[in-house]
Amino acid sequence: MSVEKMQFQAETKRLLDLVVNSIYTNKEIFLRELISNASDALDKLRIESLTNSELAGDDESEIFIVPDAATKTITISDNGIGMTRDEVITNIGTIAKSGTKDFLDKLREASGAAAQELIGQFGVGFYSAFIVADKVELITRRAGTDSAVKWTSDGAGEYELDDCDKNSRGTTIILHLKKEFCGEDEYNFTDVYEVERLVKKYSDFVRYPIKMNFEVKGKPEEEPTIEIRTVNSMKPLWTRPKSEITREEYDEFFKQQLHEWEAPLEIFHVKAEGTVEYTALLCIPKRAAQNLYYSDYEAGLQLYSRHVFIMDKCKDFLPDYLRFVKGLVDSPDLPLNISREILQQSREVKVIGKALEKNIQKQLAKMLKDDRAKYEEFWAQFGKSLKIGVYNSMFDTKLKDSLQDLLLFQTSHEGKFSTLAEYVERMPDFQKKIYVAVGKDSAAIEQLPQMELLRERGLEVIYLTDPVDEFTIDALRNYAEKDFQSITRENFELDDAESQKVKAEVEEIAKTHEDLLKDVKEAIGDNVKEVRLTSRLKSSAVCLVTGEGGPSLSMEKTFAAMNNPLFKATQILELNPNHAVFKKLEGLHERGKDTPEFKDLCTTLYSLALMIEGVLPNNPAEFANKITDLLTK
Ligand code: ADP
């Protein structure tokens, strides 16, 4: 095949524009990215060689970096797995990374600081080369094949592919540096010592030697000789004693190892020598991945045995609710050629996983206790995972017990986040249940008619604003032997004397209004199961509540969004007998239950109650007409 000119896939091109226009403040990171790719390619070669011993040959795995002032280039080579022509097209011409399109769409809408923040979350890997280069050549030969291909691009819309010669396997990337990176400005990536410094800074613990040429000057009259030196120490960070590792070293390690662009929020470095010996170096990233809750998110830890990389994305260590935890496990008790299938059955993996899970739970509890601000930062990103964990642990009371005290909810108490224990601590003696309310955000909940009375009585309410919250609370059922009570469910009542008195009064009124309530129900039809009087309202005329058990209105919405329209909430319309509208209803009822005026008022009240719950009435246009009529009457 001869020269082929090809277009970048649309998303790739947009991302490249972004990179070329250099939104990345740190210009040095391209080196870390390319070294990281080289190291991954060497890992892949090693793993494929396990089943195909002819692939590798006997040359030592290495990464070679050559900065060259004369040609204004820096070249990064590896003798790893390499790529075929097709692999180059799919890996380099296309952005396979999930979430890229979402990211770019969001970025288009954001600007200024918000855009900068978004960008910080997104790694561009190979394309970071275009931060410093105006032309990039990639020459690669797949191990086990004898043809090589050369990819060239200036980072604009196109790239070129051509056959070429390469006498050994692996990949060589030549960056033609923009002139501001050749020493005219702050950076000089053609300078051996500067590049050496960067390799030490970003890639010291890469487990393959990173080699460079150094000029060694002899006597003045002699020509300098060239000496090849390994620049990185290659010592895996996790094998060093914890006390000797600085936070900066950990941060750099995770950025390098996990292709993260930000230092992690929290780090766990665990060594154990019990029945199973292992070291784990784990972290909680600062931000949740864009696709954390989508099926294309790949959770899992890297697995090493005696410091040798075995496999990536090993899902068997941590439970799903800790899917956001990243890092690695190194254990001499796991064999080098273990397969994913055997791993799943492995007793060692189970022992390690259990211990890590416990450890993470303990550290989170500690963070919650000692550093609330940090925990809330964690919660904002990953709280949903733990809540889903509780929900899925419906039949695992042990897990529920260990997670329930890690949960945070926003409550009406100063609008702050609170643990369940803190809520219970503040409960007045007469309060028997934990009150919760569902809404799309705290503002919406605060405006619920049901909130008025609780506010007046000084009773605290937990706000359930995330669709998963209600499911989580359902799964918990109770906390500290106190049941949860939704203020928008039937059978809600307050326990104080004043409320009990109002309740008794309302019950009396109800006795004499049975016909009215029956006729209101008839006018509204089968959408509601029942119409009744309530003592839970103060200045509002109506509210809609859902039956005990079964889905709530917002669960119904969640189910409908998941194409599950069969889960319907049981609706109950409640009327406030102390409201002027109720008197009006009584008046119209006396004139006849079949008059259009009575029927209209009934259906309008029902529509209003729906809207308060954030649900559109069945026929919005008809509802609007009725309101307009009322306004003009
Ligand atoms: P990432 O490394 O996060 O997957 P990159 O954009 O850096 O994203 O690289 C895309 C893909 O290109 C890699 O997943 C890999 O398959 C391939 N690739 C990049 N560099 C090399 C290399 N030096 N050797 C072999 N394959 C490589």
C-alpha cells in the first residue's frame, strides 16, 4: 500500500484543535504521556510473549529518548508491541476514549474558568504531542510482522499513512518542535539535561529503563564520546517504605500510572503479610470519571506479581460500589501467568479484596471524622456510588451497617450536609421518626406545602434530591431503630401534642364530609385512589401524597425514564379543610356534584397538586384554559 491521506474522525479533530490551541497550561506533560504509552506497549509485548515466545526476541525492553537541537526534534522510541496499519488508524486516527464526545459538547458550552476546569479532567494522551510539536511522525512495526508504517500529521484535519522501513519492532515518535520549545523561550526540549530532569520528575518509577545519550568530554583536545545512561530509577514506588515517600511522589506516580491529570484526593498505601502477602497502592481520584455510572466505564485495579505487571482493570478485588477506586495490587502469592478466569476463583484475590474493602471503609470513616471538608468533596463526586451500594445491599445487612454511617444528606438544618447519626442526635424527644422529603433540589423541597408545618414546629427534614436517594432510604428502612417517614407519603403525622389536636379536629370534619370527599374523588376519576382531608397543611389548599409502600411519584418518574412505565405510584389527594378553597368547594358541592363548576374546581385542584410535585397535568392546555377562566371570572 502506498501513501494514504486520511481525515481525522470529527471528535478527534475537535480535540486536536483544542490541544493545538494549547489550552493545557502544563506544557511538559506530553513527555509523561508518551513515555506512559511506550511503557504500556512494553507491557503488552511481555504479556503476548507469554503465549508466543517468538515475539520478543532477546533484546532488553527499553525506552529511548533523543533530544536533538540540530533538527529541532525530540524522539521517543520503544521496542514494545508496535502497531499494524489498521491499529494505527483505529488507535491514533480515532479517539476511542469513551466520554470524549460528551466532554467536547460540555466544553463548547463552558467558558473561562469552567472550561479550564473541564479540560483539567480530560487526558488527551498521544495528542498531547501537539502541545509542543507542529508536526508529529510515528513509525511503528508490530511485533511478529515485518512491515512498518509511518503516520504523519501536523495536527490539522488530516494525517498521512505510508509504508516505510523499520528494522526492529516497536514504535518511534518524532516530534518536530515548535520554535518556542527549542530554547527561545522558557522551554528547551532539545536539551538533554532538561529532558533528563523531566524524565526523573514525571517518569522515575516507570519499570523499563528510559535511556538517553550523554556527551562525555574527555581531554580538551579529544572529541567528546557518547555514553548511554538509564535516567530513571525504575524502583516501583510501592516497594519503598511509606515513611520515605513524599506526597508529591505519590501524586506524580498516580498521574503517570493511571494517566490522571490531577493529583488524587486520597491515597491508600497498604502492606500486609498475613495469610496472603500483598502491597496495594490505591487512590480516590479528585473527580468522578464522566462515564463512572455508565456501562462502558471500566473499573478495576492493576495487578502485579513480584513487581511485574500482569493485567489491568482487574475487577475481582473491589465491590462495585467502590468502582471509583483506582490503583494497583502487587502480590507474590499470585502466579505470573494467571488468567482472568482463574483470578475470579482465586482465594488470594478474595482475601486481599475483603481486606482492601474494609480498609477503604475505615479510611473513609476517618476522613469523615477528621476532615469534613475533604469528605464532602469526596461525597460530591462519589457519594452516589455508596448510595447505590446501600441500595444493592438490601439483603446484606453487614454491608448496610458498614455503609450507613458514611452517608451524607442535605437537610433543612442550615441547609448543610448531615450524617444520619447527626440528624438523630438533633431530634427532639417527642420525634419518633426520621423525616425525609423528595424533590429535584432543596429549593423545590423547601416549597412543598407539606414542609410548612414541619418548619413551624422546628422539625428537621432530610432532603432526597438525587433519584437514587429514595431507593437508598427504602433499602435502609430504619436507622438507629427509627423508621424513615416521607412527608409526602400517606399516614404521615407529627407526634407533638399540638399536631395531635389539629389531627383530631380534622378527623371530626372528615366525618361530616364523607359525601363531599367521595364526590371529589369521582370528579377526578381513577388517577387518585382516594381523596381525604389532612392536618399536614397550613397555608396551602391541597397536596398529593403517595400510598405507603410501592413507588413514589419521583420513583415513578425514574422508572419511566428507564422505560419501565408499569411502576405507578398510588396517588392520594389531600385537602386542607381550613383553607378558603375548601369552603368554596363545599359551596359548589351544595349546588350539585354534577355541575361543571364543581367538577372544574376538583380537576383543577388535582392538577395543582400534581404540579407542586413537579408533574405536568395530563392535559396542560386544558388546565391553562381553566386557570385563565378563573382569573377572568
Ligand atoms: P491511551 O494511552 O489513554 O489509550 P493514547 O491517545 O495515548 O490513549 O493512545 C491511544 C492508543 O494508541 C493506545 O491505547 C495504544 O493502543 C496506541 N499507542 C499509543 N502509543 C503507542 C506505542 N508507543 N506503542 C504501541 N501502541 C501505542
